[in-house]
Amino acid sequence: MLDVRHATVAFSAPGGPLVRAVDDVSFTIPAGTFVVVIGTNGSGKSTLLGAIAGTVLLDAGSIHVAGHDLTRWRENRRAQFVGRVFQDPRAGTASSLSVLENIAVAACRGRPVGLSWATPRRLRAEAAQRLAAIQPGLEKRLDQPIGSMSGGQRQIVSLVMATWHRPELLLLDEHTAALDPASADRVVQATAKLVRDQKLTALMVTHSLE
């Protein structure tokens, strides 16, 4: 469950006015619910997700996920409970690493650092299985640099990475906005399948009514 209470985030440019990007926002998302927030560009959607993920600190208010008060936690600590997929397919992945190496890094997210990120046979098999389940054919590209893949394929890998440990909350930050319509549709279908199959709690923001 996600519980946001009186969340407020304000920005000001040097010499400019104070702008409240998030202004006293409160809402609760029950466990297992998929909620979509729709708003125009500049309405504060990504700032709200950043505040939940920990990239933006609240000026006032609180954020609880699965009963944990994350309000003052750093982003890396919140990664134990929160997965995120960004608008830019390049933002959540390392272009020079292979698909499997990116997944291996995700498998260590929120866990003690060690040598377990290396790519053992079991991880390869599980990665192949998960990719094949949402887009058959991707499991054959585990050794390909992820930077050479299309934006849609990269976002699907990002979805697998963000949900590898079944997070308490999945944040989707306009994750189809940079894709062509056909790729966006495939990513939406993959998202819906992952959320449904893992019974995830998900918050998606978008400017598109479609």
C-alpha cells in the first residue's frame, strides 16, 4: 500500500517566484491496485513520483509504503520497496552492458553489495524465462548490449528489472511517452501483464488519455 499525506514540493529559480510543483497532496493506493494519474506537462506528475522514489525530498508531508515511513529515506534505501521505470528508455539501464548484465545489476538492487551480481547459469535461465513471458524472442538477446536495442525493447527489459524482486510499489513515469505507437502499445500490454501476474501495486503517470 502507498499512503501519501500532505505532500508538498516547492521550487524557485534565482530571483523567480516560488512554484509549488506538488501542493498538499494526499491519497492512498491499496495493495494490488493499478492507479493512473493524468495531467499536462508541467503539472507536477514526475515531481510526485520523484518524491515517492526519493529523488526529490518533500518540503512537507509524509510517504509510507507497505507500512514503512520512507519520507526521509535516501533513494537507494527505498529501492528495497520501490521499483521505477522512466520516460527515457536510457535512464534506467546501462547502455554498454548486455541485457543480462543489466538484469544482474537489478537483481542486486536494495541488497548488500557483493560478487553475486555476476551472471550465473540460474540467473540466465530466470532472465530468459521472464523475458519470454512478456515478449517472446527477447530471451535470445541476453548477451546483446542493451544500447543497441529499440526503445520499446529496452523499456520491456526495464520493466523486468524494476519488478525483479516484486517491489511493494511500481512507479511508471510516462514510460511510453518516448515510443512510437506500436512500441508503446507493446509496452503497455507488457506492463499490464506484469502488474496482473505479480499482483503489484502500481502508480503510473501520463499526459496521454489514450
